[in-house]
Amino acid sequence: MKIIFSKYYTVKTPGHVFRADKFEAALKLLLKEGVVSKKDIVAPAFPLKADLLLAHSPAWVRKALEFGFTPADSSRAEIKISRSVARAHAMNTGGTVLAARLALEDGVGVNCGGGSHHAFADHGEGFCLLNDIAVAIKKLFKERRIRRAIVIDLDAHQGNGTAAIFKGDKKVFTFSMHGAETYPEKKEKSSLDIGLKPGAGDAAYLALLRQELTRVLEKFRPDFAVYVAGADVYRGDLLGGLKLSLAGIKRRDAFVFAECRRRGVPVVLTLSGGYAQKFTDTVRIHADTIREALKA
């Protein structure tokens, strides 16, 4: 199975809680452990303007392609948008688009990055500039390769940008299970929002996930899925507010991939958030999530 990754994913963000080098670090760990080899790594192409326009406004796409971001855009996204940061977000989008195509061929597509679920059609928020999830799904709809898609967003924070982009679209089910009191303060309305109390741990989290995701999959019957596998549900995370253990996160991931495989639903993995106090914990979680995907 191929792993999508670009050297352009890695940018320096000194002092920022979002460390973009975590994706490359996770991939290096998998290489070191012999889980993947260099021949398994595929670099994505820069996304097409036409593809970005499927999910974003012309003005925002123009800013992304011509590097027209303003200080106000950086402030709203809560990250300084340098040229390298803008390119990284664009390449992550290209990565999810490629992973989506591979998922249709192989059953699972792995982007060692992506999951920018706070990006709206016309602006960025929460360290996210381009909504790779929405771009990939909308491209497959345009190509008439899928009929119903589900976004399984298990990042600790609600996928507000994704929810807003797909609002009213009956062909896409947005499933978001997140901390009820975490960012964003103003939540959007997903197809299903499950807000968890601060400190929710393995037992409560996994029981609710199994119950609700199984119910949704049986009722909605998607033929494509994007899994937003945030590492920030970890009990050692600085921003997540939840208390899952490393073992609990592995069970979360295994369940999602098993359910998709059992139902014959191609699934794309995106890694999304992760802000553990120990950087190596975030890296381990992302690596273990990819390991579970490769088993699927």
C-alpha cells in the first residue's frame, strides 16, 4: 500500500503549538520500524485550481495560488501564513486528493498529513487554510465515482469548516465526535455532532463511538469515507481536553478501519491535529494510526 507524503508538508513554525514536522517524523518512525519502505512513499501533485474551486471561493483560491494572504487572514487562521506554509497546505490537499483516488483502487488511501477540517470555503481557521477533505470528496462527486460519502471526524475538535461546506448536502454525512467544550467556541452543525464531556476516557469514548458510528453507517450506507484521525484525543494532549490512552486510540482506529472494510467502503486516512506535551507521543500516535490503516 502506498503512503502519500511530500517534503513540502514539512515547514518550520517556531514556537507554534502546531508542529508541521510531525507528519515527516511519523513517516520516519514507520521507516525505522520496517512498517513501510521508501518505495511505498508517493509524492502528490500540487492541486489543480479547478479542484480547489469545488470547495472554496474564487477569492480564497486566488489567495492560495498567488500568495495573496493578508495579516488578517493569518490572524483568523491563528498561524503565520508564509509562502512555505501556504505551499504546505496546498500540497496536503493534493495528498488527500491522491489518497482518495488510491482508496477507490485499493480500499484504503493514506495521506501522511491532511485533515484540515477547520478551513471554510472563504477563509481559514484553527491552523487550517484549505479543506482537503471537502476538495477530495467533491472531486470524486464531480467525476461521478461516488454517490454517498461520510466524513468520520474523530479529532478532539469539531470539524466546523467541513460541516459548513457540506451543510445541506444530503449526499455527504458529516460525523463529528469531539470535546463539547473545546475549540471552536462557536460550533457549526454537522449531520451528527457528539459532544463529549472534558476528560472522557477510553471506555466511554469507545462505547459511544461503536454505538453511534455503527448506527450511522447502517442507515446512511456510504460508498466512500474520509477518516479524520486526530491524535489530540490523547490524554497527554495540550489542546484536546479528552483522556484517551495510546491503547484506546489504537482501538479507535482499528474499529473505524474494520467497519469500513466490513462494509466494503473505501476510506481515506488523514491525520489532522495532535499537540501532545511530548512531541514523540504525537508522532507515535500518528504512526500507529497509519499502521492500523495498513492492516485494513
